[in-house]
Amino acid sequence: MSEKSSKGGRKPAWMRKELLEELKWKKEVYRLWKKELATWEEYRSIVRVCRDATREAKVHLELNLARDVKDNKKGFFKYISSKRKTREKVGHWALVMEDTEKAELLNATFASVFTAKASPQESQILEVRERVWRKEDFPLDNQDCPRDYLGKLDTNKSMDPDGMHPQILREPADVIAKPLSIIFERSQRAGEMPEDRRKARVTPVFKKGKKEDTRNYRPISLASIPEKVMERLILDVIPKHVEEKKVIRSDQHGFTKRKSCLTNVIAFHYGMTGWVDEGRAVDIVYLDFSKAFDTPLGLPYHPHRLEIWVERNLMKFNKDKCMVLNLWRNDPMHQYRLGADRLESGSAEKDLGVLVDSKLTMCQQCAPVAKKASSLLGCIKKTVVSRSKEVILPFYSALVRPDLEYCVHFWAPHLKKDKELLDRVQWKAMKMIRGLEHLSYKERLKALGLLSLEKRRLRGDLTNAYKYLKGR
């Protein structure tokens, strides 16, 4: 459900003082014309001047956004949002209409996935941590580290819940680094955060499914800038510790250097396709956690032990979102259960953002990828005034093309129709650029110094093969 939203008296980002004066003068000339104190030609002349000045101001802003879009995508989407006449509301429940009641329902859902009771594994981890920190130096008592991160704060980010802008903390980094390091060190020794730092502004972000279901919203917490600096410092220490202690196995891809979603899906499905080629029956069971990041522990390999593992670690499954993908055509569709609930089987399922079908053809991945990229490209076309290559090309390269190439080395299309479907998105983007209308698609790519998507995929395959052979 959407509702009309007003800009609250805010002037557009492209509005300059000189242009504002011209627009005021246009209104004045129109008032004079209504009183027959000015001619129609005079009014039309000032209208053309204001129109050209407005367009020039928008083009100037869009050019600045295009130059920074690679590092600051937020600025572009903020520019698009400022032009929207409607605003999406959070859900629409028949019995709950007030925003306060909706907030209470969402808060109850978000709070239900957390528990104050610690699992046996968490208690052991706390004991080990206390023994380790008694013997080793504290990694947060060095004021040089907070100073470095404060000096690198992104000033394009919004204010934190305390109303503090990153620029305010970035400039006096040398002064506040010492007191921050003392706070971090004492917090780490005590093993807890200060009471006022535990409060955060939580925003519900819709994922997919029915908007009436509160479980389909993801809580996004906007933490304060000092908290982010502390998290960054701890994050730098953890990888070094787990690498030295060899805590993470070689098949762990998440949050690991030189590994990514691409390496994860390739490694996993390499094993699955190998079993299929051997003629073995292969079923992939996809599980959805209610709180995936609350307790990072390993899953048991045997499916019958899942319920015991979940209960012991105080976790929950979203059983409605768990499903089975059968890869063996002659398999009599073995049924799997989580407790008393039977898991449904499907013909395709998303695996780390890639739509994998039961035949492993990857054909179903191309259509939704092209649709998503085309939708974003259409948004650029409707919103952006400029048609110069200095504006359109950076927007396409930074916003649209990454959707077309996400994990593409795993699901690269092989059918001609699928290749053309993806290339058509790039063809539409090149068609938007002014001055290239008389050229063919290949000539446009040559004039802009671009490669076709197929050649980019080939180059990416060669690059990844080189990195693999060199162990990088």
C-alpha cells in the first residue's frame, strides 16, 4: 500500500539560488500577465529561460552523482527517492491500522527470535574467552587504531541515532581517539556494552512474500558511529585469531579472505553434479533460520539430528521456507521431515542469490536477472534528465551491470536466447546515450570502449582460472 508524501517544504538538491530567483520572477510575470500588465510573449520567454535553467541544474547534479556513483550509490537512490510522489507503507493489516500498533507487532516478532538464555556452547565460549583475554593483550587499548578508522569515516553516510554526522567525528579524530580507546578497552574487559549503547533505531525492511506477515520483514539497526568503529576493530582481530588457531575449515567461504558467494556455490555444486554424474540420488535440503546470525554454530550432517541440534542451540527454523530440491530424475521423491512437519519439494530454489533448478540447466536464472536489471535501467531512464555518456555510462556500469554479472561464472548462459536476453539490457542502456543513435550495437560498444557481456564473461572465466592456478 502506498500513500502520497509531501516534500515538507524542502527544495530539490539541484535548486540553486539564482534559479530560485528566476522561478520567483516567473510567478511574478504570470501575475502581471493576469492583470494585463505584461504580454503573453514576455511570460513565455521567461518560462523558456526557467525551463532551460532547470534542466541545466539537473544535468549538473546528475553529472556529479555519476562521478561518485561507484563509491556513493546512496546519493543516486536518494535523488530518485526525492522524485517519487508516493511512498510505500509498512504492511497493511486489516485489524491493525495505527503505526504504533504495527510497530509493536514488528517489535514482538523481532524480539521473539532472541533469547536471554545462553546455550551450553555459548557458555563454554564465554569461559574460554575470559581465559584467553587474561593471558593476551587487549586489542582495543591502542588509540592509533580508532584514530585510523575515524579518519576514514565516509562523510556521505547519514547521521547516527544520536544525531551525530560522521564529519563531526572525522575532523577531531586525533583528540577523541584516546577517550574512545579507553571506553572500548573497559567495555571489552567487562564483557558488556554500556546501557545507553544498547539502544538503537530499528527499521523494518520488507524481504519477500506477503507484506501482512511480520516474519517477512528484516530488522535493520542503525548503530552509532563509535559502535561501528569498535565493531570494525574487533572484526580486524577475529580473522587473525581464527587463522592462527585454525578454527575455520577450508570449506568455509563466508567472511573469509579470497573467498566469496561465487566460490561457495561453485564448490558446493561441483560436488553435487559429481554425484549426479555418478548416477547417485541427490537431494538438496534448503533450511531457513529465524535468527541465522544469532548463534554461529555448525550444522550436524545427519538430517535426523537437526531438531535436537536446533533445540540445544535455542534456534528456530522457518519451516514454511524450508524446501527440498531433487536432482535425481529417477528418484522416487524421498520425503524429509523436520519434526512432525514434512518439507515441500520444488523445481527450483535460490542458492546464495542464484536460482538453481532440478535439472541444473540454470536457464531459469536469466529471466529474473534480466527483469531486475531492466527495471533499474527503466528507473534511470525515467528519472535522469541527461543523456550524455558521462552520466548514463557510469550509472549503467555501477548499478545495472553488477546485477547481470552476479555469480555469472557459475550460471553463465549457454543458449542463444538467454545470451541475447542479457545482452538486450546492455543494448537498451547504450541506446539511451545521445549521439550514438546512428550506430549499430557493436559500433556503440566500440565507441564507448566496452565489451559485450559474453566477452566479459569469457574474460572473467580466464581471470578466475588464473587466480585458482596461482592460488590467489
